[in-house]
Amino acid sequence: MENVSGKIVAITGASSGLGAETARQLVAAGAKVVLGARRLDRLQALADELGAANVAVFALDVTDRDQVRAFIDFAVTTFGRVDVVINNAGIMPLAPLDMARLDEWDQAIDVNIKGVLWGIAAALPHFQAQKSGHFINVSSVAGHTVRQGNAVYAATKHAVRVISEGLRQEVKAYNIRTTIISPGAVDTELPASVKAPGVAEGIAGFYEKLAIPASSFGRCVLFAISQPADMDVNEILYRPTAQEG
Ligand SMILES: NC(=O)c1ccc[n+]([C@@H]2O[C@H](COP(=O)([O-])OP(=O)(O)OC[C@H]3O[C@@H](n4cnc5c(N)ncnc54)[C@H](OP(=O)(O)O)[C@@H]3O)[C@@H](O)[C@H]2O)c1
């Protein structure tokens, strides 16, 4: 595919769901991918599926800023440069605030907000030096709305959009592109990160009824990357056709 073939793409949260499916689509389009997540066995299985020449894997916890820097440096030393960083790792521990699940709030902020910031901090010097690069940061429909029971998750996803828009404005001089992708319900392992009793069941039912395949997200990524270098796709918001809110 035009403008995708030969690109080096680093993906956080690539062991399942949107990240894994996007890796498949990118390799099929001729890109090379560097996959990060904590479950190294899953990454290794994906690398075996996609072919060793196209894939490098790295055990990564995005809450650790040193590991995120090492992940991006690993991409550059393995393939010579990095063209696209997809800050995708995320969790969705939904629960009403009065359940006071404070550890989950901490974790959601650490993974969904700080993980994205560490990804930006790690890749920016490389992108600035090469005067090109592309950040794709994963927000959500919950980055545009808030509902009862998702305040903390929605706050993290709003933060991803705000940070990405600030980044967009600041990196013009370096020819760097920034894309926010905000999906609705997509069939992945994400509902498993909802642990609150009484909440998890409802979310699982919602996803079972509505969720569309992860290939939807991969197509958005390929669309953004495949545009010519003078076109910066800043934001994509999409939902299953049947999803109301
Ligand atoms: N699916 C949807 O409906 C939907 C909708 C809107 C937005 N999103 C967003 O899409 C992104 C991907 O989620 P998904 O739907 O593909 O869910 P998923 O299947 O649960 O994948 C989440 C990925 O994030 C990784 N991850 C979680 N914590 C991590 C950490 N501390 N360090 C490194 N990696 C970590 C997981 O890998 P390990 O556990 O192996 O580390 C996994 O690869 C998330 O940001 C999510 O908020 C999803």
C-alpha cells in the first residue's frame, strides 16, 4: 500500500485487540512492526504468525517511562529508524465513582495518560532529528462524552485528545503528523478490564450486542498512515452503526 510499505511502526499494547490486529494489517501492507506489551508470549506468537523479518517484540509496561524509552530506542536500533508510534495500550476499569476503586483510578491514569506521555517523550527526539514522524494516539468515544460510571476512563481519554492536540500544534516545525483515533465498541479483550461487581456483566452484554471487529481500527490506522506526507489526518471518530451514544 502506498506510503505504508517500508515504514517502521512501533505499537504499544500489541498483544491483543486493536494493537494485534493493526500489526497484521500493517505487515500485510508492507510495513515492519515493533510490538510492545507485558504478555511477551502473545507478542512472540504474533511475530511467529507475521514472520520474523517483519516483526520485533519487546516486553513493555507503559507505566514505566524507562521501559517506554527503551522500547522506542529498540525500534530504532533494530530497524534503523521509527516512522510511526501508535500509543495504543489502555485499560477500561469502569465503575461509578462512589465505588471508590482508587487503585483502578491510579492504574487507568498511569496506563492511559502517562503511558501516552511516555510514548511521546520517547519518540519525539527521534522524530525531531529525522524531521518526520507520525504519532497515532488512541482515545475513544469516551474521549468525546461522559456517562455515569465511566468518569475516570472518560477523563483519561479526554486527556489523550487534549495532549494530542497540543502536540499537533507544537510539532509543525518538525514535519511531524499527529492522529487521534476514537473508536466506539470494538470486539477486543478490553471489557475484561472491567472488574467492578455488577458493572462487568452489563459491559460484557453491551459489547456482545454491539461490538464490531478490530479490523475497523486497523483500517483507520492504514488510512492515516497512507496519506501523502503533506496530509495530516488529525482525528477519526467512529462507532458501530448500531451504537447510539
Ligand atoms: N475495544 C474498544 O471498544 C475500544 C474503544 C475505544 C477505545 N479503545 C482503546 O483501544 C486501546 C486498545 O484496547 P483494546 O480494545 O485493543 O483492548 P485489549 O484487547 O484489552 O488490549 C489492550 C492492550 O493494552 C496492553 N496493556 C494494558 N496495560 C498495559 C501496560 N501497563 N503496559 C503495556 N501494555 C499494556 C495489553 O497488553 P498486556 O496486557 O499484554 O500488557 C493489550 O495488548 C485502549 O487504549 C482502549 O482504551 C478500545
